[in-house]
Amino acid sequence: MIKRRLEIIREIKNYFLDGFRHVVSPNACVVCEGELVQSESFCCSVCFSELAQTHYADSEMTTELDELFFGRIPICSTYALYYYQKYNTVKPVIHAFKYKNRADIAVFLGRLLGEKLMQISGFSSVDILIPTPLHLKKRYLRGYNQTEKIAQGISSVWSNVQINDQLILKKEHTKSQTKLDKFTRWNNVSDLFVSHPSIAQYRHVALVDDVITTGSTLEAIARSILKVAPNIQISIIGLAVTMR
Ligand SMILES: [Zn+2]
């Protein structure tokens, strides 16, 4: 009981300290905490150049992200810009837009993602971007859905492709997926999503996510889409994919 109370006090203290740090140094690099110069927005140029890119756009080969969905669901094209690892510098960047109110970072990286995707022919026929839905309670607490912010960045460079966040309904709040194994994750999400039949008006939809781990959530969304629109093409865009 006392231990739990101490934990709560520590959590509250960290919450306020994080907020305070942000107030006193809003121009600090989210990775190394060094001061930013005027041309840098959230990350210093050294840390930015060291973010682990996948370089998927430079290769015609099948990627590990393509392979993640083999035998599960038919996917047209996949792409992720960065590798996400427990100890790499992509983690604090994603942490900043998920937990530190830095939606601007998600939009900025979405624009980079959009520029890369323009070089890949498999994405040229995409006619709508669908952000991974966030439960309303989580969205309310965070103030925004980070995958919508990434999609906004992509859409700002793909001038003819809009975002639709009304096509997929997430039914109920589940426990955080991060600590569950692959099978439990799948059971946890398999019937969680419902697609609106009007999705069938599109020919090629791109699902947008922040970090792709097991792909279970995206698989469940794709299955719900194929139920109402069996002939639709589905592609997958992640800001990052976990390094295997
Ligand atoms: Zn830095």
C-alpha cells in the first residue's frame, strides 16, 4: 500500500517535472536535450541525422514489413520510415508526440514520410488515408490522435489525397497492447474494429500507424475493411517499425 502510494507520488512528481522542463526549455532537442538553433524544430541536426532510417524506398527487395503480413492478409504496399528499438533515438522522438503534447513532431515527420512515399510507385494510386483509430477516452486524454497528425503531414504533401477518420470504428477500450504476446494481442483486437460500408467507394486505402510492432491491429482493421469492401486494395504506412 505504502509502496503504491510512493509510486503514485513519484509518477505525479515526474509528470510535473516533465511539464516544467518543457516550459523552461521549449527549444531543447527531444533526444539529447541540447539547445536547438533557429533552423531546428524538435531535434538537433546531429540527432536528426542519426535517426535509424529503414531505407526501404532505396530497394526493390521484399522488406521485413512486407513479410510481416505475408499469409495473413492481402496487402498492396507497405512502408515505414524509421526503425523503432528499445534503446535507439527514434524512441524519444515518438515518445514526445505520444506523451508530451508535441503533435507538431508527428505532423513534421508525416510530411517527411509523405515525401518518401511519393518515390514509391505502389502508393501512387492511394485515394484515401485512414489513421489508426484511437479510443475516444485516450484521444480525450491526449488531446489528439497522433496517427491523424502523421496522416495530416502526409496529406499536406500529397495534395490530392484526403484523410478520412470516420470509416473505422473502434469498439471498446482494451488493455495496452505493448506487454502482450502476439497470440494474446490478436485475440485482444481481432473483433475490435468495424468498417463503414461507404469505404467501398475507394479503390485503394492506406492505413496509417505510428509504430508497427506485430501488425495485429492493422491486420484486424484490414479484415474489417475487406468484410464490407472485398475488392478494395489496402496498403500500410508506419512512421516506424520495430526492429526484429
Ligand atoms: Zn540532439
